Amino acid sequence: MDLEHGLIKSHRIYWGWFAVEMMKESTVTKALEGRLGENLLKSVDA
């Protein structure tokens, strides 16, 4: 976390592999439910 004048300037979060798996599952679920845009679905299929 970077501070400037006592305020947070930027903040980085380390997600790790656990969170990556959670995001992948969420993306697949949305794709199967038809909630993703066509362009995104094309890139997932590639």
C-alpha cells in the first residue's frame, strides 16, 4: 500500500490461486447462463 500525505495512494491485493479459481468458476457460470457478451464468449471458446 502506497501512502501520500497520510492517504492511500494505491493498494495492491494478492489474490493467489484460490481467488483465481473462484473468478474462473464465476466466469464459466455466467457464460453458461448467457450473461456474458458475445465477444467475451468467443474469446473463452478460443
